[in-house]
Amino acid sequence: MSALDLEDRSFVFSPPGDLTRLQDSIREVGMLNPPWLRSITDRQWQVVSGFKRLLAAARLGWEQVTARVLPGDTPEARCLLIHLHDNAFNQDFNHQERALLAVRLLKHWDGETVIQKFLPCLGLAPSFALLERLQALASLDEPLQQLAAQGRLALPAAPLLAAWEREDRDAVTPFLERLPLSQSKQEEFLQGLDLLARRGGTRPAAILSREEFRRHLQEDSGTPQALAAAARRLLQRLVSPRFSAALEAFQAGLQRLIQGGQGLEALQKCERRGQAQTGQEFLDYRRRGIAKTLG
């Protein structure tokens, strides 16, 4: 083990993360799948595949392991293939690993080959759009890549972020780290910021620096889910003020209708009696009834 260069991360595509379960497994049954190494000298080896297994073994105090050794002149393309296939059926790649592997594979194969042959090995459909998203993710800053590795940054958000300046990405990163936003809500949040910035001739970083946004990062202001919902509502009001005002008025009125019961009975009677002969007549009737109640 002392001859392994564990500082060489040439074939490591994401942080090791929590190795507790892996260490427990290796302690219990040993290393079932030997790692792959490439010779550097007669007494030193580079890790090609199995870095996490070796790191876990080192933390357990192991001094020796069984490994498969490649000659020192083995091409990088061959090493990448071994890494890809050694891990493809033993673990699920996270988005950061997929992105960094895809970019490295593109150095040795054309885009069509990577799409058709290698994306399925990474657990993805053979799609040009997916490859573009992976390339965008690989270009992002390390904190955002780590969010992707943790499953907290949606892959479709990567091209949006890659088009921004570093200052803007740095400004939005704390929001993506602390606010639980689904894939669609991440896209909505980023697109809203981008639209608002372009409309106002400013930058997303300037918008997010406002106190009205910053307070949604304070944990004592509510649960993460409540803070995320409040931040989205704030952005929606800024992007579409008239629509947001109308929606809030409608929701408030609808709540009064439900609580008071007025108007709801008439609408239910309409449904039971079949007064509306078409779907459009029914929708129009409901709109008039709700509008009358709200008014």
C-alpha cells in the first residue's frame, strides 16, 4: 500500500465522500473486486480504478492488497475504458463523475461515439443534449460540481449556470446549497434570475445581493422548504408582478370561498344538474361564480 500514489487523482472523478459503509464491507468480507493500477516505476503504481476501495483499505490499516496491474505504457484511453467498465456495473455514477468522464472520453473519441457507446455505460440515454449538459457541468466551479455529485444540482441547470459569469455563479451557489429546489424549480429560479437581470440591465449577482433575497438564506427565518418557497414567490413577483398579484388575489379569494362555503354550493349544484352542456360552458360558469364570490 505504501507504494501506491494516492495523491494522484488522474482517474478520480469525484470526492470520495463517506466511506463508512465501504470500510465496513471490506472489513467484513474483504475486497471482492480488486483495483486496477498502472505501473509508474518498478515499485510505484498509479490508481486507475478502485480509488475509494484502496482509500478505505488504507484507513483500515491494510498494508497489502491484491490488484490488477497494467504496464506503464498503457495508453490513457485504455485506462479510461477500464475505469468506465470496472465501475459501470458496480456502482451508480453521480453527475459529476459522468461529466468529468465524458469530457475525458471526448479527448480520445468523437462526440457520436461517446454518445452512442459510452453514455449508456454512464447510465444515461444516448442523447446529444445530455452530452452538452455534461460538458457544461464539467466547466462549472468545484462547489457546483460537488452539489451535482450529491444529487442536489439538476443536470439541466448546468448549461444555464455555465452561461453566467463566475461572480453570478458564486452568488447563486449558497441558494442552491441551502434551499431544497427540485429540478424544475431550480430551472425556474435560474431562468427567472436571468430574465430579470437582462430586463433590468444588471447581473444575477446584483439581484441576489439584495436584502430581500439574502434573508432567505437565514436558517432562523423558517424551515428550508418554507425559505425556498418564499424565495421563489419573491422572484415570481419581480419577474411577473401583475400576474403574481392576480394569482395572490385569486388564491386569497378562493380560500375565503372554501372557508365560508358561499358560492361553492351553487357551483356544486351546477355540476350535479348538468346545466353546462360543454366543457367550455362549465369552465365559464365556474369563473363567473368565483368572480362573483370574490367581488
